[in-house]
Amino acid sequence: MAQTAATACTLPYPARFEAAQSFQHSPAAGENLKKDETKLLLYALQQQAKHGPCKDPKPWAWNVVDSAKWSSWAQLGKMSCVEAMRLFVKVIEDEQPDWWALSQSQEAPEMSSRQAAAAADGPEPAAPAANTPARVPLQNGHATVPPASLLEVGIPGEWALVETGGGKRPPPRYEQAVATVGSSMYMVGGNCSGRFLNDVWRLDLDRLAWTLLLPHHPPTPPPAPPTSRSRRQRKVNFKDVDVPAAENGEKEPLKPEPILPPVAGHTLLHWQDRLICIGGHTKAGKGEQTMAVYALDLSSLQWTTLQPSGTAPPARGSHTATLVGDRAFIFGGEDHQRQPHANIAVLHLPSMAWEPAEQDEDDPRPAARSAHTATCIREQWVVVFGGGSAAHCFSDVWALDTQRLRWLELRVAGSSPSPRAGHAAGVLEDVWYMVGGGNNVAGCRDAIALDLRHLPDGDLVWAHVADVEQHGPLACEGLSVQALPSQHALLAWGGYNGHYHNQLHCYKPGVPEQEPSAPSMVTGVAEAAGKVVAAVTEPIKAAAAAIAQPMAAKQNGPTPAESSAQPATKPEIGRSSPFAQVALQQAPPPPQPAAKAAASKPAPKTEQKPMERRTEGALGEVEAARREAATAKEAAGHELALMRRQLASAQSAHAASTKEVEALRAELAAEQAKKFEMEVERSEMHRKLQQTDDLQKELDSYRRMMNEAQAKGKTNGGIWGYISGAT
């Protein structure tokens, strides 16, 4: 019976061979496949297809079954595996043409039996809807937030994973830039495995779904200089763009081009109806000397290169750009040589001009750093925390008075956090929440908060708000955090801690109880500070008097008794001072009576000079040793940071090479499959060619017989030969 198209197997080799094998041993196999000669032939073809030519030793003659199998296999000689597979399937098709239809029909009873068993066990639970996936608790108290709304976050005071809606998500990366505009969060660029990106994504905060606005484009070479004499120089302005005039005198519209180079470590600010991209690291722009500024029109989604007037600051990345009114204050960052900066640059956005930001050299200022965080408080102060250089990380807090361009180092009460860089932060109701970062050793697990409500004259307090997983996506560097005041929440995305991340997390601060007797965190700290001040004010005054006694004796002043009788004048530390609690913590304990007497007794003048010389010499040696140790530490730290960057680059190159090897392996498998298909086709064509040769030989034989018959008829002479007696 011929095999029809409906019952023919459409699987490619070797899947067709495997399916035929399975059918041979199935109950649906017919009697023709159970004959001894058929089973012997199928065994030989199966062994030839799997193991190649027979190389096993010949069994003993009295073992009839094994001897027959060995002889059948050995008779196939050097037949190829592909030909053996094809012949195996051919035998199955010849003996049972409907084998494929029977093989397919066997799956239906099995499915019916499984469904019946499931019905006996009870109905299955209903699957969640596509737009509301079920909550799945994570480790360490983290909960999965359904994508319906951020308002349904489980427990305030904990970071939670947010499952975004359908569609693509941005690829993993770090050192990207984000900005919030209304109910959308925009994300631009970043670094993934050493590859800089320039794509633009938007997160709809209402639907919690990502949308790719502009795909990644590799950097393009700069255009050739114009040769037309009628071309006018284009002056790029933030408000308007002048374009070259056409031949009829009218302006031609600019064609949209992805002119933003692949960038990482840049900043993104929302100004009017545009996103302003400032600075960043670019592989194509290592020769740039000044900071680049770009603008993305949110309506047309077109990038524009801005050329602000004035003296532009040096090019850098991993800096901060803080919007204060209509000015962007840029601080810190590092250049292409990985050298950190400590200067300030001011960009006036309405006029798109760099303003001078000169500071006195003697004024205090923070050390050069990068990968820090900065925020604006009350449209006057730019507060900076953390960051690092090649060998050090910082945990200090500075505030820049943008009206006078003066720095002020802030003293903060509470447990000081560990130094960190690469963290991210957001402000909700003048409380600065921070998460992530690292310190050249490991990622920081503690999520902290700094109360800035009483800046600059009140109490500033550190607080620990949460812990994140040790090797999770939040204990990493280069992540981004955006504050959502309307939903009283923070969003964190991206980062790198040995792995690149693209998960979205949400944090909602805990809301204190609204009871009249329940004091707030700041009030409780202030009351505790007041009690401590009242308890240690007198010992501090006594210690100051004891220290003043030998100094008065050395200057031939009043006697120690008279000095002790006079009260020491020291300004009292009150609750309104931002340094109150830090000063209390650093105040020395009151000396004991014996120590007071020893301190009040002046040394003889003859012994003071040698003692002072020895003390000065010892102090000089200590200072020299300290400087030498600091220099050695700086050099070792710089070398360690360089080795870590080299290790990260090597790991990135290894990951890229691994991906390339996997891609090549996939291509090789595809080519091998094609080769196998071609081998099968070649065997089939060879078989048909042999059949054609046999037919040709048979046709030649028929032709010879016809020629011989015709020649014999002519020789006999017909009827005249018969009459003449020749036949």
C-alpha cells in the first residue's frame, strides 16, 4: 500500500529514524515487523546507523542468534550511517505504510488517561490573569509586587521586586541615567559587559510596562566638512536650531539622526519639554577635552547636540548634575584617565551658557571624587555624600550653598554609614534615602537615610532603614534610583556586582503612627541629645579648666588654685546646633583627681626644652611615617583598583567570548544538521540513480531483442521466400 501525504512522516533525519525505532517496539507494530528476517534486517541497519561498520568479534558457531545478528551486520560493510538510517525507515514504511499515523494516534489515549487522572484528583487551581501575576515572596522578606499599581506594595520599609508588564525589558546594564517626567521614567544609555549603549527606554509608571523608544545605534563617523559656499554655520541653541538655507531661501528641516554616542556614567535632567544629557564616558570620544551636552525632544524623540557658550568644563563621567532652579550644578567625576575632579561647573539652562564658578583656594571643599550622590534641598543647597577615588571611598557629607558657592562640611548624628561609592539615592519629604554602592571590598547591604529637614542649622540624623540581600541586585554599584513623591515611593533599576541586572525594585518608607504621644525620630533624638548635654556639661567645663591651668602657669599667670576658682567660659552645645551630638561623642572624659593634679603641676623650665625637642622629633618621625604609609597605601590602593578594573575587563571579555563561542556552536550545529540533510538527499539521489541505471540496462536489453527480431524477420524473406522454397 502506497503511503499518502496525510500519513507520511514529515520529520527530518535523524528524528524520523528515532520515531521509526520507537514505533518498531510499540504495540501498534504489525505482524510484518515481527518476522524474524525483518527483525534481523532492522537490527543490522540500526547497529550500522548508531555504531558504524561491524568491528565486534564473530561469536561462536553454536550461538545461532548472535551469529545471525553478527552476519547481518557484517554484510552491510562500510555503508554510511545516513544510508543505514534511510534504509531502516524505508523498511518500516514498506512493511507498514501507516506507521506514522499509528504513532501519532498513540498519544491521544495517553493524554486522555492523564486528564482522567487529573479530574479524579480534583480541579486545578485557576491561573492568574495575564495582567495580574501572583505574588511570589522572595528571600529576606522581599515580596513581589503585582504590576497593577505601586500602591499595592506589601510591607512599608522593605525593598520589593516589581514584576513589569508584558513586552521586552531593557538589557542588563549599569551606569545608566534616568529621569522622571510625569507618569513616565526615561532611561538612557549605560554599560553592559564593557559595551556602551545609547538606547532610550520609557517605563510607564501607571501600567508598569517598558517601551523601547530609540534602539541602540553604534557610533557613526563624523560628517565631512561642507563644501558649498552658500552654507551658513549652524549655531545650536537650546530654544531654536538654525539650519542651512535651501536654494529657494527656505529652511530645510533637520533629518532625525541618532547623534547621541554610546555613553555611560552620564547624567540626565528634565528641563521644559526636553531631557538634557550631560557628560559621560564614551569610547569614541576619548579625545574630547570638554564636556558634551545633548538634548532629547520628548515629542519628536530626536537628539540635538547643544553647544553652550562660555568656558566649558573638562570632559568627565560618573559625576553628578543637580538642578537648582534653572541652573545645573555639576560636581566631581573622573576623566578618561580615571583621575577624579573636585571643581564645580554651572550650566545656565535658559541661555545655555556655562557660568563661572570660582572659589577661594583657602575655602574648605570636599576631596576629588566620583560615583557619589547629590541632591537639592530647598532650592539652595546641594548636598553631596560618599563617592570615591582610585584607592579610597568616602562617607562624609558636604553641602554647597549655591548662592555664595561655599562648601560646608556637615556633622551628622547617629551611626555613620560605611564609606561607599556607586550607590544611588532619592529624596522624599527632605529625607534622603540611599541604597547600594561598594567600598572596594564588597557591596553595601545597608539601606540608609539622612534626615535633611533641619538643614543647615538643625539636627541632621543618620538612620538605618533596611537590609538587602548580600549578592542581590540591590547590593551593587551603578544602579539608578528615582523618587516618586506622588506615590511616596522609590524605584531602583540596574546595577553591577559581578552580574549585570535589569530588575525593578520599589521601596516605600514606613509611616509613623499618628498618635499625639508618639514622638518622631528627630524629636526623640533631640530630647536624648538634650539629656546627654545636661549630664556632661559640668564635666566638660571641669576638663576645660584643668587643661587651662598649666597653660596659665607657663605664661606666669595666676596660680592653679586661682585658675581653678575662675569658671571656664565655653559655649554651651544646644539642641539647635548641627554638631551637638558629634561634639558630645568626641568630648574627652573628665580626668580623675590624680590626673588633675599631675596636669596642673608645671614641669621645670630646664626639663621643658629637651622634652619639647624629643617630642618634636618624635612627632616629626611619626608624621613622616604616617605620610610614607599614606603614600604606600595610596599606591597600593591605586594598583589594586587598576587590577580590579583589568579583572572586570577580562571577565567582560571572557563573557563576550563565551557568548561568541556559544553562537559559533549553534551555527556549527545548524551546519551539521544541514550537512546531515544533504547526506540523506545524496543517498536518496544515489539510490534513484542506481534505479535509473538498472532501468537503462533493461531498456538496452529490450532494444537488442527488438533489433535481433527485426533482423531475423528480414533474413527470412517473407512470403516470397516461402514460395521460392527459401524458408
